Amino acid sequence: MAGPEWESLEQCLEKHLPPADLREVKRILYGKETRKLELPGRAFEAASKGDFELQGYAFEAAEEQLRAPRTVRVGLVQNRTPLPADAPVAKQVTALHRRIEAIVEVAAVCGVNVICFQEAWTMPFAFCTRERLPWTEFAESAEDGPTTRFCQKLAKKHDVVVVSPILERDREHGDALWNTAVVISNSGAVLGKTRKNHIPRVGDFNESTYYMEGNLGHPVFQTQFGRIAVNICYGRHHPLNWLMYSINGAEIIFNPSATIGALSECLWPVEARNAAIANHCFTCAINRVGEELFPNEFTSGDGKKAHRDFGYFYGSSYVAAPDGSRTPGLSRNRDGLLVAELDLNLCRQVNDIWNFKERLQEAPSRAEGRVSSSRSWCAREEPLGQMMPRQQTLINSPLV
């Protein structure tokens, strides 16, 4: 498997293919070509100074007579951990806060409305080790922990919605740990949180040693810039997980992740893009970058020799649209900010053409030999009529 020396699929194609062949390959791999955004020169200067990649693309919808374009800019952030995993916890968190603050400053210059960070962004992805300390010390309150307060300041300062995936310490329920994403309004108020619904037990992904499957269902958050959801990491392998967020109204589904090349790189370009197509929404796949070396060796009962690293996190963050088009990915080996301008009208336009969700919702009822509406199928988890008012309360009533 390629390591950090191999920058990206896109760079390899551009280096070795003649222009005519490159156009056809990109047409097949990425669908309809996305327009490059003209981002401010000072944003590129700041990105260069800060040593992170900056890319920008736009997805366009057909002009309508009765609806104006519903354009929103999203920002996807991928990064490595700045300090070694054995550095003091407080210093690691502070270094990551500073790194993210610099990238968010550039996102604001680029006009980003909603920004999402990678899974468990305030810490090394230490869940391979099965050790408790010091890793559980990175856990924080989702409602008022230091990272949430930090993100509230960023949100209010830059008028941006922030999706902040953290390791949560749930003080109200026995100090339980959860893999959580906190959603913060551009006003600085906490709109709510969502939890990782599917937990991997594959190779070194020993996450169930720390936390279990989430218990908050599939919440969707109404923001000034559209309805968003967060399908954390391993949930991207489960098509029905994406579907439930979409049925509950999501127009943009973020997928903050931490995944390694040996396990999933061949799946990465497919899953979020397929979810965007199947669910008539935009999907944003985000992965961290680099290698993280832990102080003590560990094994995972899979026959491999004891080792101190998880593997190579390959970045390659991208955005996919409901019509099957997608942006090129960010680098495999650099921190980066991907800015994408979306016209949310495209969601309904593609739905009107393909109508995949209605077909999917009807299928279980047909299989059981009974006639029912798509809403009754949702009752398998929780009746849609009951689910949405509860979530409406969540997303319209800030927690803090």
C-alpha cells in the first residue's frame, strides 16, 4: 500500500494521462465536471504560509422559475496531529485548537458557511491501543467542554456553523464515553449533538473498548444554511444509516472519519458518492492524515505482530452531489481545506428525476406483503411523525 510519498490519485492521473484521456477518465470517475471556485488570493497565501492545501469547487443546479438558487459553502478540514501522541494531553489539545483556528480563518475568508472537522479531531486516534489513560482524558462535555466553547467562539466570530466531532464524556449519565459530533450554530449556540451509530470491530479498530453504538437516532439539524446531518465514520459502510438521515430531511450529510489505507482506501471514493446518489443529497467525506505512533506496543487478536501505529491515514477528503458528480479529493499526505459551493436545489431536482428514496421506502412493505406508506416503514426505528417534532425541538432550541 502506498504511504505518504504518493500524493493523490488526481496528481497521478494528471501526470501520466494525455489531456483527452484525462477528461474521459475524470468524466467517469467524477461525473459532471465541477467548476473551480475563484477563491481570494490572500486565502491561498495564508494556506501556503500555514502549510496546508486549499481547493475550491462549485456544484450547480438548473435555474428554476419559482425558487431562487439555495447556495451554501461548506468547508472540509483534514489534518494530522501536530504533536507526538506521548505529549501532555493539554498541550496536544491546545496545539490542535491553534491549528484548526488558523484553517477556519482561511475558511472564513473563502466565504464558508458550514465547516466540519475530522472524527475525534482533538486527539490522536488512540482507540487501537485499548489503554484507558491518557486517552480518556481527551474526553469532554459536548455541551460546555473546552472544545465546544472554543468552537462557539469560532462560530460567532466568523458567522459559520461548526460541526465538531469529539470524544464525549457524558457527565449526566454515569460519565459514559461516546463518539460524538457537536453541531454549533453560526450564532454560537449549541444546536445539539449526534453520536456514532455503528462501531467497528475490525483489525485495530478496538473502539468498543471505549464506547458503544450511539443512542440518539438519526437527528437532522436545521441551520440558516440548510438541513445537515453527521454520519460518523464507520456509519458510511451502512446504506440504511445514510438513508435514515436523508428520510429525516438532511440535504447535506457530513462523514467525519479516521480510516487507514490498508483497510478502506479502495472503498473511500465509492461510499459517500454512492450515498449522495441513492439519497438525493450532498455528502462530505472527511479523513485525517498521517501516521500516529503510540508509546506502547499493542495487538488486536488478528495474528499481526505487536506494533505501535494504527496505519496510514490517507486524507483524500471530497464532496459528492446527488447527480453523481464529485470534487477531486484533497491530498493523501497534507493538511487541507476543501471549499465546496452547493446549490441545494439540486437535491429536489435529482429526486424528481430518479426518485430512489421512494422506491427504497416502499420495498420493505412490498416484501412483507402489505400495503403501507413510506412513513410507516420509518416506524421500525421511531415513527416519523414522532421523530421529527422531537428533533425539531432539538435543532431549534439551543442547549447553551
